[in-house]
Amino acid sequence: MRSDLGELPSPLDEVDRLLADEVIGRDELGAADFQIAATVRVLVAMGDVGRLVAGRPAEAFARRVVPTYPDVPAVLPAAWLP
């Protein structure tokens, strides 16, 4: 899990690229929009991981598609986060 967290910025960069290229995030949402946004929204809700998503286009996209999601308390060791 620690190595996955270390690699998290790369897939988030890809989500931001897909948004910039309008592959996802258009007015009419498709299956990929819901799958990706739901995954990112869980990350946003996580107290410790959410800061890695904060301020990115992926965050705004996830909040648009999944407006509400319960907060997930921080539980991961800080040393695990990039």
C-alpha cells in the first residue's frame, strides 16, 4: 500500500490530462466519468490522502460528479504519503 500511495500522483496527473483533453468531464457524463470520478472522490474524502488531490482539476471533477461523500478519517502513517 505504501508504494501505491507513492505512485498516486501519476494516475492523478493522467486524470487531469484526460480532463484537459476533454476525454472525460464533458457536459454529458458517461460510464468512464462516473467510474473515475467516484474513485477520485473517495480519495478526496480521505483525511490523509485528500491533500494529494486538493486543487487539481480532478478534485473539481470528482466533486461535480459525486457532490457528497462522507469524510474518511486520516489513519495512514504520514511517512507513507508522498
